[in-house]
Amino acid sequence: MRRRCLRLTGFGLALSGVLFVGACSSEDAPAKASKCGDQTCGEYQRCDVSGQAPACVCVTGHTGVDCAECEAGYVLLGSACVPEPIDCDDNPCGSRGLCVSEPLGDRCQCFPAYTGPTCAQCAEGYQDNDEDGTCAEACGHPSSNVECEAPLVCDDSTGTAACGCPSGTTGASCELCLPGHARRGDGFCYQTCDHPDIDCGAPRHCFDDERREPARCVCPVGYAGSACGECAPDFSADSQGHCVRDAVGGFDLLTTGVVEGRRALVALDSSTGKSAPLRTIDSDIRGLARDPAAGTLYVSSGSQISTLDVASGATTLIAALGMGHGTPLGWRPLTGKLHSLRSGSPYTLVSVDPQTGTVEDVAPTGESWVWAMTHDPGADRLLVLRSQGSSPSVIAIDPVTGQATPAGDLAGMTALGASHSYGGLALLPGGALAVLAAAVLTEEQRRVAGCAYAAHRLGLDGYDTASGKSDYFYNGPQGTHVLAASGSGREIVGYESYTGPGTVLRIASQNPQAFICIRTYEETLTIEIASNAKFAGGVIYSYESGFLANVEGGYTPTSARIVAFGGSQANFSALTAHPQVFRSLTSAEVQDRLLGGFDLAPAAAPTRLFSFGLAGLTALGSVATPELRGTAGLTRL
């Protein structure tokens, strides 16, 4: 590890005839920005892996939001904070320790609660959260006698260790999040970008991934440091000072996605689905096309076509026109011109001269709802991706006449515009057609995804990848329906219905890790809990119906509960008679957990890269692109 602490010897900093020696460890040496979990540590930070998740912390002697300031008792020399020379005549230790004169220099011998060159910091197990200059026992101190009954926890944020609600929570039972906080998968409340303490100055921005960490200030892709003036790992400065990715070997496609809350240009490996962000971009780019001979990248956004410099992120406007839904864009090397579609009824094929910006109408195509475009040089045709309320299809368009010919339907992907993916189209080096879109979810998969989302928002982790089933009934059958877990480990057992009155739903799960998920519209259900039922928790959503409840004798109450919420006409009064099993959520709790809507906000279908043979659009396979979010546009790199 590079060492940047200064070791001072000689008489350059002798004070009152006493020599000062500043020392530090390689662990605390400021170093180049490095990756730490999902974060990038700055020059004055190191990665601490002692907690539940890796976190960037200040190296010894540094403090402040970005660790660029020196703690009390330290001074900045060069690029590091080192212990300040002291003189016992100046009473540097104050009431926090005794000053001792030794041959190598004066030093502070700190009392037990203090540490640091001048005893200005609290020792491990102590805190000064009220900033009154006195270090008191922290909650984690071995001698602390504070014992709290759940959900209360020991809290020393006021400067005195005492029982209180967990950080960010409030309410009689700590059941609500404070403003500027939101609940995560582990049930705690974390800071969001709305928190008043989060103030990110440009070029940084606030990012909240809605997972088990607070919102934080992040730099644009490729940059790091307190002012984003350094290059992040895997990036280096070019001759203009722009941070560019060191290598893109193995990546053959280019797309856009959402990286840490902002749109970015992303390189993609068509064989593995692996991706690597290249550059944060400011505009909402939907179409991509590239001139491989000149290396020029063209982008479309809204009604504009521009060039994009990958190194700087700067765009230069070429032309403006009212384009179609996905702002499709294609490059035709034969003429050195761009093609797109002008919105209308139907869409009109246009060509754009990138040298002059001249826009020429070619011909009406008879097509609409086109999201992406690419050029097939083998047949000198434009291939466009079309989707309107069904599976996407490919249309071949003659670039000279505008005549459109169906090339075939694309199986395995959802309709575009109905998900977070707007799709992309490009030809792979081997001649296959690559399509970037969201994969199709079956109705049962959609219901299970909604249940997994609810489990996460209720504080149960690991259900996003759990096995599951969710039965669905419309106008029958009535009678008794049994919810029984089929295995062990995390499992989702769901029920959704539009059935009339007279249905009994019997929960007989024997799996203590099963999550019960019930959704109804307007029927009245009787919910039975078997005497030997075991489950990890559950949720009931009702649009406007009521419930009857029956808990069999011998049922052993546990901490697992089924919580209920729904529309304004939903009636959960019968459930309150069994508080050991059921609990109704207040409207504030529903909002706090981001629960709402009859679909329980199911997760968007994952994005995949599909490949098809041009002859008949035969499906060749697909790969997952797990790192991509909000994709739009696709072109050869």
C-alpha cells in the first residue's frame, strides 16, 4: 500500500528544543480512491469491513464529511493530517489527560475516556454526541448498564446512553419512520435523499438504492473524491483530464442504463451479459448509432439528434425532428447518413446528413410504435423494433423507398414501454440480431414478484430469489382453499382471487420460513389458522372486502404476524380479535413501507439480451444483464 504519512525528523519542526516525530501506519495512509462494497473511498478514507457491510471511514487524524479536515490535535502537512507538536507549558491536554515531558518530545497521557495527540477524541467505547467536550460511556461500553426491551434500543445520540427508538424511527412502538427516512429490507429506517442532512454539491448527486444503507452523495461515473476530482478505480485521466475507463476489451455492444440514479453510457458483453459503465450522461438518450469508420457516436433524445463524446460526455446538436416513441436511430454506411422515423400517422422514414444537419423525408412507412433501429449491411435494409400491447416484432424497411415488410415476431420478451426498458436493436459481429428488452413474466411469476417485494418492505430479507407459487381464482371455486408450504427455506405461498363470498382460506404451512401473501378484490374471506401452522410472516391486501378469522385452539403464537392493509372500504375488524396472528397497518405505516396498489408494486421484469438468427428470426438464446437498469438504445461498440 502506498504510504503518504509524513515522518518528521531533524530540527525543522523542533519546538522549545524538543524534537517531534510524527508517525502513522500504512493502514491509515491516504491512498488513491479504492472500491469498498458499493462505495468508492476517497483519498483520506479507508475501507472498514468490521461492520455488517463495508464502509468508507476516515483515516486517523482526518474528519469531516469527506475526511478532508484535520481532527483536533492534528495539523495538515503536505497531504496528510499528522499529530501536532505539543509543549506542556501550553497545557495541551487540558482536563482530559496529563502532559509528560520525554527526551523525544512532550506528549499527552490521556485519561481512560480520551485518546488522540491532545486527548481531544473519545476513546473506544465512549462518545461526545452532545459535543459538550466530555466523553461519556457509549451504548457499546462494557460497563454500560442500559438494557432495553424490544423494539427499544440503546441510543447515545443525545450524549447520554438511554433506551429509545432505533435511529430514524418514531411512534409508540417505534413503528414509523421519521421524515427523510424509509424502511428497508431489514426493517430499520434509513436516511433518504429527502433527509435535511444530505446536501450534495455539484457535480455530486444523491443516490438511494432503497436497500440496506442510507442515501449518499456520489460522483459521476469514473470519478471519485470529495470534489470528484480524482479518477475512480479502473479509470484513468486522458490528455484532457477526463477520467476514461482503462479497457473495454471483451465488450462489443453499447447501451444506456441507470447507474447510481443517473443515466449513463454502458459497455455490454453480448456473450456473458456483463456490463461496465463508461460515462454519466445528462440527457435522456433513447437511441444510439455509431459510425465505426470514424468512431463517431450518434445519440437521439426526444426530438434531437447529436454526437456524443464518450470521454467528456459533451453532446453536439446535429438536427431536430419529431421522432417516434423510442427515438430510433440507425447508421447507413453506404450513404454516410443517419436514419430515423418522424412521428405521424403513419411514421415517415427520414435521413439526416450529419455533416450539414439536413433532414430529408424519404417516404411514409405505414408503421408506428417503433422503439429502436439498426442497419443490416448484408441486405442494405433498416431493421426496426416494433411493439404495441403485445410481443415485439421486427420490421424491415427499405432505406430508399420506405417500404416496410414484416420480418417476424420476437418471442420471450415483454412489450416495450410497459417496463423500465425501452429496448435496443443491433447486429452482432457474427450476423445475429441482438435485442435488449425485459423478459416476459408469467402471471404467476408477476404475483410472486409482488409478494417478494412486500416481504422485503416488511423487513424480511432473501425472498427476492425465493421459490414460490401463487394461486389465482376468478369467480370460483368457492369452498375451502388450503395454503400449504411445499418445502423448507425461504418460500412464498400466495393466493389471489376475485371470488364471491363463502370462501375459506386455511393457512396450514409447516415451513417456519414461508411468507404468506393474500390478495383479494371484493369477496369476503374466512381465514383459518391451523393449530400447527408455522410461517415467517405474511401480508393481506384487500381492495374493498372484509374478513372473518378463526385461529384453532393449540396454535402457538410466535413473533410472526400477518399484516393487513387495503382500500378505504376494506374491513379488518374481525382480525383484531387475534392480535397474536394479525395486525392492521395504519395508512402511515403503508406509506412508510412503500406498500400500495393492488399489485403490491411487483418488481420490473429483469432485462435480458436476446439473440435471433436473421432468417426467420429464429431464437438463438439469451443472457441475463443483471447490472443493467432502465436500458434504452443499443449499437455496436
